[in-house]
Amino acid sequence: MAPIEPRPGVSRRFWVWGLLLLLCGCSVSVADWYQGCYHDNVVSPTFQIEPGDCEHVTPADCCRACYRLGYGYAGLQGGDQCSCTNDINRLVLTTGDQCNIQCPDDTTQRCGGNTSLDVYRVEGPYLLEASLSPAMEVVQLGDTAQAEVTAVLASPYNISTGLPSYNASDFQTVDFAWSYGDGQNGTSQGRVTMDTSSISLTHLYTRVGEYTIELRIYNLLSSLSIQTNITIVPPIPRDLEIERAPGSDPTNIPSCSYTSSTPHAESLTVFIDTPFSLEASVGRGKNLSFQWALDDGSYRISTPYLNVISPCQGVVNCSRDIQTYTFRSLGTHLVQVNVSNTLGSVAGTLEVIVVDRTISNLTVYQEEGPEVTVHGQPTAFHITMVTADRSSTFLEIDLGDGTTFNHSLVNRHGELLGTGPSSSDRFQITANYLEDCYLNVGFRHIYSGSGSFQASVRAWNDANGANATVKDLVVVQAEILRLFLSVSSALPVNVVQNITVHYADHTGPLSVVWHISKSDGSFSFNTTTNDGLLEHTFTTPGTYIVGVEVSNMISSQQEAKEVTVQAPISGLTLTSDKGRYIRTGESVVSTATVAMGTDLRFFWDVTNGRRTGIQYTANSSVVSHVFELAGVVNLTVTVSNQVTSAVTEMLQFHIQDPVQVGNLAITTPTVLGNDTTIVANVEEGTSVHCHVDVGTTSYNVAVNEGKCTVQHRFTTAGLYSVVVTVYNDVSSVSKQADVEVQESISEVELEVLGTPLVGKSSMFVVKKQGALSATADALYTWRVDGEVQGYTATPVFSTTFSDGETHAVSVEV
């Protein structure tokens, strides 16, 4: 099965720690190296990846193999099986006795069970990797061979192992054992800092040959073996180099080099009559003798290792020799060096080219370009000369306009010009050598005025001086670099406009040509002025192109802008097809009209409402709204164009829900002298008022909690018509009802006719002042034993009793 790749781009250690935070539900510490003994799912096991480079089967070897593959956990099963995973959440923790098989390569440790796994985090105090790095792979016989050894644990040494038989202090050190390959062996113990331990090996071999250093590194949990090869060679001189000695005075070193007369030969350029030092050095060899020979027959012999007064120290110092020479004649000289010892020798030749410090062949000229130099632009010049002493050479440059520069060919940072950024130099100048010490100096100058100028240059150093002049005069005129046309992009009609064009300093007479045209081709105007000002009045609205061309003898520039000419806004009115009060849901059409103005922009704003349509004309805008919520609504229109500040008008609407009223509730009939309550139930409507007309008078009352309530006392008995009108600004509803007012009834008597008998009809009558009651519009309510038995319009009532008990008969009139 192919290995499951860890997420790319994530640090192994940080990734694993992030995963471990998810495992806090386990019964072992997520920080322990050993996580415990687990059962895996047989059908879909968590541990499926088998690393191919697990050479031995121990917890450390298995963890190391999984670590290198990028996994977070290692599992050992059956004593000889190693596998890897990134997730152990599906494992089932079991008892430690289920992992009871010893590891075949280390019987002190366990490697799982037959059906269970010992699970480890890959970060632990075992040896993860080691390196053995020799200082030099090839060492001369007699020199000490050196190597650095580094061992790295898979975690800081003080991590908890999760194993009771180990403490963090057990891993504070790492043991090293080695063999140098020549029969010599050694051991050492290195202290661990965080997760790393290092030691240094040194050994002196006594014979020439190739040797293998073998090293074993181990702690209580793991071990690693590494090796490297060292070659011991005899100290025969080789790899000779002849060059200028380090530390030479830079002022005595020529600034350039001449080409050697001998192909592929090493050469060196020096000044005549100036001491210089040469160094000969070899890459290998001991007990060396240096023999120096010049082409004039002179020679010198030096043996640094035998120098009694100042003997050389160390391999490097004893493998080189420095000699100082001074040449008195110009030309080419040969220096030959032979380095030898009892085992052999090596020889080499250096060609020395001797030059003087003088300046010759000085010329100055203007870089090719137009006959007229543009004012404000740099004029480029070139100086050429032959000199090898650039570091002490000075230039005096006269530009002919009163500007003179004295300049060293070494900049203020001590660098030769051309070797550093030009911005670090006082003058805009660069210098570089061409072939055979021809020095090319380039400089630029910006003339501040116009005219004709003669430029010249003088060069000198301690050896001599020279002068040169530019052949032709430098002619400078100003160039019109850019224009700025100052005119507003929007202008009102019939107003005088000052249109200006701005430009930089100029030379000579200028010609300013103006052109104004309308975009639709209906208007065109041209004129010429001597300055950058034009007065013009636009008489009709529209879009115009205003253009200008400014020119002199050497240059010409054009600029154009588009201008919109508009009529200012005046006379804004805002009207509506409805009044101030509007029903909810009713469509309102509002019209904004402008008496004067062009290119109008209308902006409508309403605080509450739904726009259902909008139309525009040249001077008006019509908008439709539907207001669905009651309240006060402000409708605002703002009109603007590019030449007028915004003009605003506003209408205010009162949006009201129409009135709906239920039935009137009136107490009727009413006893004369008592209050009659009149109630109108207002079911819908906003800003509602009530008017109650009772015939003899009327009331205006407010709506309270959806009701209009009036109490009225009639002064005479009779039948009255009551009219209640409920209204607001957009609707009105009237309700009518009759009220009967009656006089009160008093001093009545109840009398039974005859003797009531069981099963027989008994008659009762109501009398007033001894006679039957004759009250008109009377209603008699009869009760027997408190229960209503009937209603009559006459004072007579009959009933039948079914038993011989006593009964209470009453009447309410």
C-alpha cells in the first residue's frame, strides 16, 4: 500500500504537537514518547504503512523510520513488525500485558504482542541522526586530521518517555566510540544540549594512505553508526601561486593593467621606481625553500622554516614567502619562482609590466546629439587619456558658463570613480578603463541659461599635466517640456472666461495658437496670442474642445481639454397630483420642473415609500410612489449640473390608514335622568377623530384604545337618533342608532287573584295606586323563586304550581 503523505508545507514537530492536542481523551499523557499498548481495527487498521528503511526492529529504529517518512506515530507488533500512522484516535487502549513480545534486536524492550501494538510518538529521546565532518579530506603527513561529530535526538532529552524504567536524566549524555582506521581507537561522552550533542576528533596519522574513520553513537534507547574517509598524502610542493602581496599600499598600485605579451601568462602591472611586494605560496608542502630569479640574472633564496630571527608559524605561514622589488626601467620583466623540498619541487613564472605615472593623449569632446542642446537637459561630455595613476589624478573642468569643477578621480569614499554609485560623487561623473590603460571619463552638466559655451579640461597628477578643449561651441536653448492648460471642465454660458496655459522657462519668442470647437461641429474658433492668456465667452451650451499649441525654435507642445458649457439652474418647482393627506397604498405622482438650466441631474429622496416609476425630460422629472405605511413622509428632489450648486425642494405628505368602524354600542332604553353611554369601536385608521351628534347637542372626542366614548344625559323622555361620525384627513364613516328615554316607574304593588291551587293556573297583576298599572312602554319581568319565568308588556302574568309548597313571586317593571 502506498504511504499516506503528511500535509505538505507543515513543520513536522509543530504538526505533530497540533495533532497531539486532539488526543487528550486518552488515558496516557499526550506528551509521552511511549503512548501505550493498543488494539487496532482488524478490518480497517489504523497502522498500515510499513517503512522500507527500518533496518532493525526496536522502538527507536521504528520511530526513526516513521519520522523520516513524515508520520506522527510508530507501532510495533509481533516482535518484528513496524508500521506508521498519523492518527491513533480509533485505537483501543488495552493493558500492558497484551504487548509482551521482546524485540529481536534489543531484548530489553518490547515490540508489541500477537494482536496488539506498542505505540510511540516519533518524537522521543532516541538518536535520530548523526554527522561526521572532517575539516579536510586530504591531509599532509605530519599534520593533525580533525573532524566534527554531531548527534541529534528526535526530541529534547528531558521529554517524558512514558516508560517507568527510564528517567529524563538517563538521556543527558550520549556515548561515542570510534576507530581511526590505523588501529587507534577512542571513546568519549558528550553532554546533550536540548536535543544535540557534539564532540571533536583529532588524530595524527604516521603513514601515507587512505583511512576510514568509523564511529558508533549510542544511548540507552538507540545507536547509530557512521563513517568517513581521510586521505594522508606526502608533503610534496604543489599548487604554486605568485601574486601581489596582501596589504600593499593602494596608492602604489597602478589603476589599470596592460595586456600580457605572452598568451595565457599571468601578469602584474607596477610603477617604475616604486617598491612592490610579491607573494609566492603553495597549497601543499613542508620544509620549503623558495628560489626567486629575475630576467636580469639576479636571484634570491628563502627558507622560512629555517629563519632563526623570525621563524614561520603554522602550515599557512610556512608555505608562503614574500619578496620586495623595485624596477628602474619601463617594459616587461619576468619573475621566476621555484619552491622545493627533499620530496620534490614546483615552479612558476610571473610577467611584470612596469609603467610610469604620466598623463598623455588627453582629449575632450561633446557626445553626439542635436546641434542645439535643450535647456534643462544634461549635456554629455567625454574625456579620454592614458594614465595608470588614476588614484592620484585630478581634473579641472571648465563648462564655459562660469561653472568650474575640480574633481579627483577617486570619490569621497576613497573609491575609484565608476566602482561605486554615481550619486555618491559631488559631480555627475563616471570613469572606466578601456584597453591598455586608456581611461574614459564621462560627465554631464545642465546649463542654467541659454547661449554658446566653450568647454575645456585640465588633467594633472604628481608626474605631469595636460590640457584639452571641446572642438565646437556648446549651443543651449530651452525646450518647452510640458504644458498645463488651466480651464474648468464645466463653464456657465454668457460669462467671460480667462483661459490660461502654463509652461516652463523658455528661450526666444513664443507662438501660442488657440483652437476652440464644438464637438458636434457647429462652432469653431481660432486665434493666436503672444502669451498664455485667452479671454472667451461661450454663448451656447454644449461640449467643446479647447486646444492650444505653444512652440519655439526647437520644440513644440500641444494640450487640449474637453469643456462642458451649461446654463445655470433656476426656477425649481415641485408639485403633486394629491394633497397633503394621502391614503396608505394610494399612488402619488410628483413632478419637479426647472424653468432654466441644461444637463440637469435629478435626485429623488423619500423617507418612506416604494417608487413605482420615474421619467425624465430635458427640464423635468416625474416620479411615482406608493406609501404603504402611515406616517409623515418627506419627498425631496435635488437638481444640479456642473455649474450650479444643488437646488432642493421638498413636499411633506401625511399618510393615513382609512377609517373602519364597527357597530355602535349604546345603553337603551335609558331611564330619564340617567347617563346614556355611546361607544363607537374604531377598527382601523390613523389620526382618527370622533364627532357624536345626539340631536340636542354634539361632542368632538378623541379615540382612546380604539374607542370613541361619550356619556350623555337626556332631559326629557322620548326616542332620540344618535349619529357618530369617525373621520381622519382621508376618510369618514358615520354610524346611527336610536336611544329610547323613559320615565322611571315607582309605587307599584303585586297582587294574586284568588287562591293559588296545585295544578291550576294562578294569575298575578300589577297595580299602581289600587288600579292596574297603565304605564306606557312598560316591560314586566316575572320571576318565581328568583328564576325568570317570562316577560310581558301588560301588568298580568299567570303560572301553574306543581306542589303545595310556598313560592316567592316577584315582578320588575
